[in-house]
Amino acid sequence: MGNKSSNQWIFNVILVIAAAFFIWPLYWMVTGSFKNLTVAIQIPPEWIPLQPTWINYRTLFVDHSVIKWFGNSLFISSGATVCVLLLSSMAAYAIAKIQFKAGGYIFALMIGSLTLPHAVMFIPLFQMMNELGLINTYAGAMLPVVGWPFGVFLLRQFMQTLPTALIEAARIDGGSEVQIFTRVILPLAKPGLAVLAIFTFVNTWNDYVWQLLILTKDSMFTLPVGVRVVQKAQEFHNNYGIAMAGAVLATLPLIGLFVYFQKYFTKGITLGAVKG
């Protein structure tokens, strides 16, 4: 019994150390947002702000359009998430449950495209958006996210685990493919759709490079782009206090999202391993 208690104590200590290790960046970000530039860059660092200030938040909210940028990020992330859920679910259903000869080849092509680094596609994507007249538009910021086939892969893996007998029974009862998809597949696929929604929203919200390329007007900036522009526009470059304040604002919706959907996110880690 004593040996078991000792092992449990050691395990708890390790968990506390691991939790502190992962919480520390969040603490440093929050405290750094209340430091002015001089304190933020001083060595040795000030671990606890002795004279906290709201100047960084004032710069963002009063001197710049941070509320507009926040709204842009919310609209782009939400719009991209809705489009990805709609298109990916339809494509995944067709590949997973409708038997046609090209289905396997199409899915293999999608898997192959997932191996391409995002940076390789920035130039052709930018040229395409430019030719379509989508520079500085919400559509231009969303379309590359919508076209990324990860959602099809994720939902196809999930839909393959759904019982085919239900679909066959619906067809025997005279249900069309649209009715089967909307009344049978989508209700059963809610966990997979929730996981994909979380992944898509978070990735789009945190996107920086593509949004920096496609959005050049101040009124169209998203939160990551706008905060970076403000940070570099200061008298002293790399104002880390402003960067930390912007990071706090950008993190709040994601923390709420993870807390609310944490059970779906945990399931999403193993979703693709259920059935290949």
C-alpha cells in the first residue's frame, strides 16, 4: 500500500509540473499585456507586473480598429467553417457510402494533396484570387480554407463507421439521396461535424500568412494581421506589450470554444483511427 501511495504522489507531482509548464506561456502572455515597452523588454524580466498599465489595450481599442478586426476574424472564420461543413460532408458521404468507380481515385488524390506544404500554394493561390478580383475580400480569405480537403478526409473516416443498413433501409422506403443525407447521415455525423467545425474555426482564426497576403486594407484586416501591423507601426519596433494584448484578445474566443466543445475535441484526436 505504501509503495502504491508513493507512486501516486510522484505521478501527481509530475502532473503538476506538466500543467505549470503548459500554463506558463498563457500566464506570461496575460501579464505581458499589462506591461509597457520598457518593462516588457527589460532584463532580468519582471515576472509579476509591479505597475500594470492598460496602455496596450488603449492603443488597440482607442487608436485602432481592433473591434472591426475582431469582427472580420469572426466573420471569416465562421463563414469558412459553415462552407467547409457543408461541402466536406456532401463529398465525404459520396465517397464513403455511394459506390462509384472513381471514388477511390478521388479520395487518393485528396490524400495526396494533404501532403503539400501550404507555403507551396501561396503564389498560385494569390494569382488565382487576383485574377478573380478577390483581393481584399472576405471570399478571397475564405476560399483556400474551403478548398482544403482535410474536412473530406476527416468526415469520410467517420462516415465509414456509420451502419450502411440504415442507408439501405431508407432507400428501400423510397428516400432520395438528398433525404438520406439530410435525415439519416447528418444527424448521425454530428460528433464528426463538431470536431471538423472546431478544427476549421481555430485554424482559420489563427491564420496569419494567407490573410496578410490577401488583405491589404486596414478595414479588411483580421485580428492577427491588424495587431501585427500596429506592433510594427510603433515608434520602437516589436512592441511586445501590444503583441501580448492582441494575443489575449485573440485567445479568449478559442478558450471558450475549447471549454464548450472539449469532449468533441478529445474525440477528434482519435476520430481517424476508428476505421481506415
